[in-house]
Amino acid sequence: MSGQRKFQAAKGEGFLLSILEGTTDCIKVLDGDGRLLFINGPGVRLFEATSASDLLGKDWSGFWPEALRPIARQAIKLAAEGKPNRFDGACATFRGTLRRWDNALAPIINTSGTIECIVCISRDVSERRDAEDKLRDTEAFLNQVLEHVPVGVFVKNATTGIYERVNRTAEDIFGRGRDGWVGRTDLDLFPEEQARFFREWDRRAVDSGEAVVIQEEPLDTPHLGRRFLRTKKVPLFRDGGRATHIVGVTEDITESRRTEKALHESEDRLARAVAAARMGIWDWYIESDEFHASSGLEALYGVAPGSLRTRADVHAAVHVEDLAIVGAAMQRCLRGEDGRSFTTEFRTSSLNGPVRWLRVTGQAELNSDGKPFRITGVTQDVTEKREAEARIAYMAHHDTLTGLLNRGALQELLADAAARSGHGDPFAVLHLDLDLFKEVNDTFGHPAGDEVLRGVAERLRFCVGECDTVARLGGDEFVVVRNGANDVTRVAELAAHIVEELGRPYLIGSRSAVVGASVGVAVAPRDGDDPDQLMRRADLALYAAKQAGGGRFQMFEPDMQARVQARRCLEADLCRAFRRGEFELHYQPLVNLREQRITGFEALVRWRSPDRGLVPPDVFISVAEAMGLIVPLGKWILEQACADAAGWPNGLKVAVNLSAPQVCEAGFEASVESALAASSLDAARLELEITESLLLRETEDTVTMLGRLRALGISISLDDFGTGYSSLSYLLKFPIDKVKVDRSFVLAMDERAEGAAIIRAIAGLCQTLGIATTAEGIETAEQLRNVASQGCTEGQGYLFSRPRPASEVLAMLTEFNAKRLP
């Protein structure tokens, strides 16, 4: 008979065993040495054993982890000595499940008074212990939160007024340690009058059953002197009866009161500054139509003081042509669009004196129902800014030398004309250049050449009709757009007339010069309906006229595609050149005009072709852009320029021109970082020059990407400012460090005061915005003195040096340092 059966036979009855088997606890019987004589069924299951035989006869203390075995043996020993005891511990089951046990051990004494065995009842308390642990953790966490909240918290007994708990912030505010608070009342801690004040607010909270707030209470603290506090007292209830405790939350508002005082003083200063800045501050209450304004607002509108009392009064002072714009902006604001704000610019009414440009910015305020009840705003006189923008906008759209539209404006005009031609409104493009203009420059000099170009512009204006447009592309290239070209014969007559007029001699001083002109004509939609396609075909026709000897016009014909073949040959040569590494970089110095020192060099690519010789970039860059080669070529230029600059004296920058396709290519930002890393060149020594063609493609991603590059320390420069579609918005939207003034402005200074005025305007604007200015194309000492006097900070041009190979950079530095600038 097994030990378990012997024990049952000897000690148990069926009733007792049913009780043992029905409990949820693990009940075991041990001998005096701790070996298991019996274990009930629930115990077997709790231990995750296969059967009781897995446990019987084994030392109970052996089931415990090594660290708990001495405790288990001690518990067995005490029970064997007749001393009931208990202990907690965790041990694993047969399957490895960790359980936490509450063990109770008691001796079983027989009729003779001796200890026969030990009963051990083990209860699985894992869940309860885990819950207790979590509760302790939660209490500890809440205590930590309470200790570190930035407001003082205290708990007092509502009946006795005794403080039972305070946090660290309350100690800091009141200047009393925790031991000096807990167990005391307000009378123990504060002067009698102050204590009565506190107890009265306690009573209000208890009687009302609601939180009460003491908005401002003065308190003399022992460590900080007089302070001002804001305190909220909240009654706590138990079992729905009267409040048992009061929780107080208090904050020191002394500094905020000082801030409010400083704010009032600041508001006074702001009012004075607003008046000085020709600004007005206003608010309009929507329901009542009341309009309140600062004293300077009426002066901005040109009306009498106190005459702006309603929205209608304000609108009556707005120019009639701009009233709809202002009203629409305000309505969008009231509807919740644009973030419930609006900004617009408009003119004042001409009935109130000189028309001024005003900029108004407003913000709607919402009531508790979420509806706008008031709009507050600022109005500023921006007349001078508008006039400056108009001047620069004119510069952006017009050629500074001739006053004609420039290339960027022509592109816009052609796009509009092409759109109209699709609806039955044909037009013609006449592309022309001068036949002998280079000879004029070589014989009479560039100033004389500029005079001829101005004369050409005047004659072209005389030749065209009121609906036609004349533009200068640059150099001696011009374009005439004839609108309403229904009769091709009339277009041909215009082209012949232009050739005749431009062929007449030009008076240059006491001498005359003949330049002549060739004209290529393309007619839309007959020769195409895309602006670029029309320009290409007009250019093909111009090329044919040139090939025929010049001084004539040529209409586009399909067989002129031969020139396209030549272009393809150039493209093929460029592809081979890139594979063979036929490109090289030349460098031209950038000179700080004030300090008269070289601050860096601009990298300029050259193509050393075995067949074509040293090819300048103006021959192949546009072709490279068109065929997509500019992206890998630009990457090589960037890497090579960084590598070259890394060997220069520390502090010298290298400026690298970027094309729009290159910047817009995915991975451009990474290529810049890679070039810097590969060359170990400091990012602060790299300057990236972007073009207006990139700005015309403006996207938020481009602006953000340039901002990240600038954050690395890289400088961003805007190249050839004023020659394309220049806009003041570029200087605000893009992270620009430098503006490079095109050489045409520098050349214009020699003959026209407007050239200097334009440079002065650009330099002044850039100085205000914290942007440097570089004057390009400085060739004479007089030009150097002029651009410096107009405020340009940097110069570049043949006066300092022509572009030279990378191997001659150090020589250029030495030569420059050895001579003195004029």
C-alpha cells in the first residue's frame, strides 16, 4: 500500500478527504523533516504536476528557490517544535509557472502529546500580490507627481483645520518645511488675522460644497517677503456627508503681477511706436458694428479724427476699385477660412487726398459658442514699399538698357498668346539679331554698342503697331510678337520693314555705324502652338537668314531642320565629353570691396574638346540642360569644386552655379552633403548660386530643402538678379544670403544715371534685409568705384581677373595681394 493510502487509511475518513479535495488551496502534510506525506488534488494541479507521486516523499523546501530554502527549512523546524508559523515566497511549478504563495504551517499533535506531522496550507496569492505591487507603484507615482507639480498642494482636516499633507512646491511658496506644517493649524503657522482669513474661506468651501477661489491674497513669507497668491480650495466628501477634508491648490502670482505691470508699460511704448511707424490698431465688434481705432488710423485713411466709427465708415475711405477685395477677405475670415485671419493690401479713396497704399491684417475672435464676435487688426502705410516693388517689378520685367520687355516677361507673353491662338487668335514671332554688332563693339567700344542697342529699341517701337510687343532677349537679340497675324503677307511686310529700318546708319558721336539685322519668323498656329516650339522655329528661320548673308528676313520652313541635326551633333559630342572627362573648372575671384581682399572664387565650367577647343559654357550649358546632362554634370562640378577648394587657404569660399533641373532632382541635397564629406570641406565655405528659373518653379519642398542646406552653414546666392522674372517675393520666400547684380546694370552706370539708381535700390533693399550684394562684370576702375559707392559689398569681373584654371588659384591670390585696387 502506498504512503498516501496508508495515511488515508490511518487518518482520514471520506468526509475529511472530500473537504480537502474541495478547497482551492494547496494542502500538504509533511513529516518532521519536511518530506511530503500527502497533498490534495488542488495542490497537485496548482503545482502543475502530473500526479501526487511526482511530489510525495520529496523535501518540501527543495521546491523553493535557493534563496528561500533556508526560510522554508526554518518554517518546517518551527512547526516541528510545535510553533505554528507562516511565510510568503515565490517558486516555480513543475511547468515553470512562477507563483507567489502564502504558506501557513501548523503541527498536528496526537493523543499522547507528541507531534505526529505538520500541516502546510499554501494559498496562491499571485494576483493579490501583483495588485498590491501595482497599487504601491501607483501610489508612489502619484506621490511623485504631487511632489513635482508646479503649484502648491495641501490637504487639511475640514473639522479641525489641521494640515495633513503638503507638497514640495507648497513648502517653497510658503517658506516652511514639511515638518513645520503637518499636524498644525493656520493659527499655529500664520498671524491671527491671516489665519482667520484662511479659515473663513475654508468655511465657505465646506458650506457651499463647491470649490472656491481666492483670486489674490497677500502673504508675508519668511524667505521671500510679501508675495501674492491665487488659491483654489476644494471640499472632499466621504459617504455623501459633510466635507471631511479640504484640498488647496495655490500658486505664486507675484511675478505675473509684475509682468502685467510691465505689459501695461510696454503697451504704452507700443502705442508710441505704432504712431511713429505710421500704423493703426483697430477692432470691430461684429454684432454692434462698433469700430474702435488708435489715434493714428484716421490719418492713414486721410479722414478727420473720430470719423471712423463703423465698418461702413472704413469702407467709405477705401478706394472704390479695391473695396470688393477688402470685403471678400473679411468675409472669408468670418467664415472661418484662412485660419480666421486675413491680410490684404488696398488703396485709400482718392476723395480723401493723395492715394495711399495700406496693408491690413485682421484676426477674428470667437465667443463661447464658437462664433466670431470681434475682429482685431493692424493697418500700416505701405505706400513706399509698393512704389519700391513697382520699380523693381518693372526692372524684373524690363531690360534695363533699352526699357523693352526682358526674356522672362516675353515668356509669359508668349504663353498667353499661345493660349489665345488655340481659340482662333493667331500671332507671329519675329526673332532678330544684329548682323554687325560685334564690329561696333570692337570698333567703338561697349558704350557705343549700348547706344546702338537703345537706338534699335526705339526703331522697333516705331515699326510695330499698338497691339504688338517688343522684347530684348539679351545681347543683340530681340523679339517682336505680332498679335492678330491673320495675314502672313502683312507679317512678312513687317519683317521687311524692320530689316529696312534697322539697316539705316546709327550716329555715334560724329561718326556713323551700320549694323543691319536678320529676322526669322514663325507664325502660330501654322508653325506650332507651343511658345518654346515657336521660338525654336523662329530661331531656325533666323539662322537661315544669317546663313543667307544677313540683312534679310526668312519665314520658317520645315526643311530648316538641318540645324536641328547640328544640334544633335553637339549633344552627341557633349555625351562623349562627359564620359571622357573633357570638362574642367576655371575660377574667378570674388572680392570684398570694403576690405579689398579675395573672399572666394566662383567655379566656372569649361569644355576642352579635342575638336572644338576650349568651349565656353554659353555654348553648351543650355544644350546640356535640354538633353538632361546638366544634372550629372552639375554633380561633377559640385564635387570637383569642393575638392579643389579643400586645398585652398582656410576661409576662402567656393561658389558653385546650380541649374534648376539639378536642384529639382531627387537626391540633390544628399549629393551636396556627399561632396562636402568626400572633400572634408567646411560647409561654411560653400556657396550655392541659384537662378531665377529655379525660383519660377518655386515649391514648398524646394524652399524647405534650401533652408536645410542653409542650416548646415552653406550660403545661398541669387545669380543675375534683374535680368529675368525678378521678384521681391524671392528675397522673402527663399533663404537667400546674397544677391548677384547682373553685369548689365554695371555697364548701364557708365551711360545712364538709372543704372546707378537701380543698383542703389537693390543694394539698399538687400542691406535692409541683411542680404549681401555682389556686382558682376566689373571691368574698369570707374565701375568699381561706382558699385562700391552704391552699397554693393562684393565685386567680380575682369578688373580683378579673368576665370583661370584651378592650378592658378594660388597665383591669383598672390597677384591680387601684390597690387592695390584703384
